[in-house]
Amino acid sequence: MTQHAVRASAVAQAKPPQSSTKSPPKSAPHRTLGPVSDLERHLPNDWWRKLFNPLYLMTDGDVVESNENTRREVDELLAVVGVETSDHVLDLCCGQGRHSLELARRGFEHVTGVDRSRYLIRLARRRAKRDGLAVNFHEGDARKFRLPDNAFDCVAVLGNSFGYFDSQEDDEGVLEAIKRVARPGATLVMDLTDGDWIRDNFERRSWEWIDKDHFVCRERSLSADGSRLVCREVIVDAEQGVIADQFYAERLYTPAAITDLLHRAGFIGVRIHGELTPESDRNQDLGMMARRILLTAQTPSKAHAVHAGGPVIRDVAVLLGDPRMPDTVKLGGCFNQEDFDTVAKLKDALLTLGEYNFTYLDNHMTMLAELRHQQPDFALNFCDEGFNNQATHELHVPAYLEMLGIPYSGSGPANLGLCYDKSLVRAIAMNVDVPVPLETYAHAEDLTATVPSVYPALIKPAQGDSSIGITQKAVVHGVEEAVAYLEQLREELPGRAVLVQEYLSGPEYSVGVIGNPGFGYTVLPLLEVDYSKLPNDLPKILSYESKWQPGSPYWTEISYRQATADDDTARQVADYSMTLFERLGCRDYARFDFRTDTSGQVKLLEVNPNPGWCWDGKLNLMAGFGGYDYAELLHMVLQAGQMRVSADIRKQLAIAS
């Protein structure tokens, strides 16, 4: 009796546990190599060409055929990417299509899967047909596959499918292929084994029953250079003996190493979102699926396109406030040196975007005539001071651009007018189930406005921005203070309605959103206001003093940091922000401010549809948390506007034809 026959005979007498896993068809015994001293020496360079077959689904089925694991992983994808159901999603290295099909079940209309394994792609197609799901599956090598350029808003590489190839240059080839098919600003989402953890924790030898008829023995070792984990699987049929003796390997990337690789490939905004750990009914040997890092990155800009089929709009006029005219919001009622420095930093940053030709319009006496007689191809509307530096005329600038037919970045006049009135924003937020503070609205002419019934309370104008009318005295602690501040507002801002709100004293957050419905969003990392150094006798609010009075403690003692909020809170405020972005009609970029009440519930403070674009503003701070520099932030805003405009033009042409 041969050694192989002895092993098979012994296996046949064992009593394996029962399992419902469907076994593959019976096959002839496989010739095994027996004991091997060096796993790497037996590793084929192209092991991945043959490994992904019915045996793969059997040995790894407890993880990769688990509906619960798939649902959880897609939940994580949607939480960190924020794609819309109308977005185009590529599931690269899709295997049997489990993530693609789950996305289609959730209403995603444009999902494409690509994988090298003919067996798995055919299985994915059969499952899609069986379940009536519209997913396009293609067979192709991840380094070079046939799909259109600039076609996808999101590319997902899930299930630990990166790092299979023999050299790192091949991994770089995968990233180049992703950049080719992804639209500028598209999101790459990837999970891959945590190289640091695997090096310290991999099992050198293990075995487990995978169903009632089969078990698998595994051996593992690090490659000679320590860059890959080499694995051997010997799969045994209880009756037939060894049916497979196969080798495979994966490159072990640490979080720092994969971040560096993505940056060198040109991706920006790389973020690590934590870990993925699968569930398994066997739960014996999860191998390289045991602990994976989840990350996202944005595809870099492309000089030749801002969307599929559309050129960069190169000649851009940047519209700004007028430094020659009074500005009642600013310190001293006019532009000061800090404002001039801010504009200089803007110009320096835009200068690095070499694919554009920028001109700057800041003389409001001549701006309208210049726009009429020398129309730019596109306007970057950073005139958040309003026409003639009047905040109530902020909507006039985009309204005039629309009258002239000049495409521009940022929100339109209807949205700016709507968001200027905080009481209207509050009503819409309530309608879409976004929590808001308790509030009483007092009309400007109502001299008998009800004073707060609960203290402390916050009193502020119903219309306005830049914290006008919100000073340290806006937080009142009794009837006398409330009456006095109401009178002060009526004197300083005659004709404006007043809001009397509950005072929210918990953590205060800001969320930056860049993008548009249908094109996908980039949600910047959460910002938190740090009030810890503010004197205890001052109310913790972002008052007028914090923005416009350098000598005030509000100016010197308040700072901003990346939020320490838990994942649920961060996810919640991001969801609220994207809901409001779409419902209010925001465009290209916006900022949403929230604060928690005494019970910890997050409530909406304000929506800013054209938030400050300055280098030291909240939006750029949040961009910095996400790994973007100032120029990249400006480029993202510019691209979001141009993608939206170009798509609108294509729709109009299609209708006309």
C-alpha cells in the first residue's frame, strides 16, 4: 500500500463533523508533493490563474460565501464612500460577484464586476440571472481589462484581492488600470490583510474539516524577503484522498506601506477606516481574511478630462469680494491685511493647477460689465461677501451669471436665498428627519416676543451668516438678559426676525461635503470645535468675536481639531449632511454644522452652501484631516462644478437633438 493510499484509508475511517456545505463533484486523487521544506520554491508565479475554482469556494466558503459577511462589508463600503445608487461602481477582482450582487440588491443601477477567473465570472452571471439583478460581469486581468476610460465613480477592490502578483510593479499596474477607468475625484475603496498583524500572528500549520467529506491542511511561511506570506493547502477527500495540493501567496502591506504606494501612484486623500473581521461558522482558520484594513483614496486629477467625454474648462474667472468697498462684517468695516494675505494664498494655490488659466474679478463697479462683454468659459464663484460686499446680495452674483449663461461653481441663487434663512432650513431639516434644536420664531415686528421658558437659551437672527448678531451675550440665563438682547438685536438688525433656541452645550462638529448627486460625494473628516481653553465665564459658542475680533478670547482661545466622535456619530452626521445637501439643492460643496444636546443627541445648527474657501477656514482644515492640501481642495471644488456643468450641457444637447 502506497503512502497516499494509507493516508486515504485513515481518513476514510475518521468521523468528521456534519456540515451543510455543498461538496464539489468527485474527482480523481491528486499527486501530492509530500513534505516540503521551502514553500516559496514551489510557488508558481501565476498561481492565481488556476486557484479560484470550486475548491476555493469550498475551502473559503465559510467567509466568502457568507451572506452576512457580504452584507456587513457592503455596509462598511457605503459608510466610508457615500456613493449614490445612480453612481457607476466597478467591483474589481469581483470573484463570484457577491459584493456586486449585494449592491444591485440595494438599488445600485450601474454595477460592473471584473475577475480573472472564468469559473467565478460564469457563476456570478448565473446568480445575477437567477435573482433578476442587472450587473455586468466581465472576465479580465486586474492589470489590463477592457472597460471605458473615465467611466466609474467608485472602484472597489474587496475581499483581500490586492497583492497577488509576483512583483510590486504588477500591483502598481493594477492601480494604473484603476486610474484609467475612474473619473477624476472618484473613490477607490479597498480591503487587504493587515501585514503587521499577519507577520506576528499567522498559523504555520493548521487543519480543519470544511464539510462532512473534506478537510484541508495548511502550511504557511514568510517569503525569503519577508514581503509575502506563502501558503500551501492540501485538500483531502475522506474517500478519495488528496484532491488538491496547491500554493498561493499575497504581498503583506502595512497601513503605512499601502498608503505610500497609493501616494506614489498619484492617489490622494488616503484614509484608513479601521478593520474588517469576518464571521465564520467554522471559525477555525481564517488565514489572511482574519484581519483586514479598510481604506479609501481619491483618484488624481486628469489633465485631459473632468468627466467621461468632456474636456477641462480651462479659462476660469475667479469672482471675489471687492477690497475697495466697505464691508460691515469685517473688522473695522473694510478689507484688512489679513484679507489681502488670504487672497494671495488663494492665487498661489490656484497657480499650481497648471491646466487652467485664471483671471480675477474683484471690482464690483466693473464686474458686471466685464462678465457681459468678456464672458469667461467658467466662473469660480468665491464672492461669498455678496455683491457690493452685502451679505444679503450673495445670491445676486450667481443670478447674474445665470442670466448671462455663464457656468459657475457653487450653489445657485435659490439655494443661497433659502439657506440664508435659518428658520426655513430648520423646517426642511425636520421634514427629512434631521434633528434640530427646540426653537421659537419671533417676527421682526413682534415686540411682544415670548422670552425663553428654559435657560440657558440662545437668541440669534433668523437670517444671516458670518455669526452676525451672535455675540457672547447671545446666550441668556434669565428674563432680563433675554429682553435686553432681543432689544439689542432689533436696534442693530432692524427688520430681522429672531430665533429663540435651546442652548446646545455638547461637542460641536462640522462636516464638509464636496460633489453632487449622481456624481458621488467626498465627505471630509469631521471637525470638532475645541472650547477647552475658553474662560469658564464665557459661553462656548462660535460668536462674532471668534471670527472678526482678534483681541477677543474667542479669537485666541478657540481652536479646531479632528473630531474624536465615535463611528456611529460620524456616520450619522455625514448621512444628515448628504441628505440636506440634496434636499436643499446645494451644489459642488457645502458645510454643515451640528452640536449635541445634554443627552448626547446631535442636532443641526446651520447649513452653509458656499462656505469659506480661505486657507485657514474650516473647510480647508477638514481637507487637511483627509490628506488634501489647499490646492487639492480648490481643485476638487472646481472639478465638481465643471463635471456638473458639463453633464448638464450634454443633457441639453441630447434633448435638442
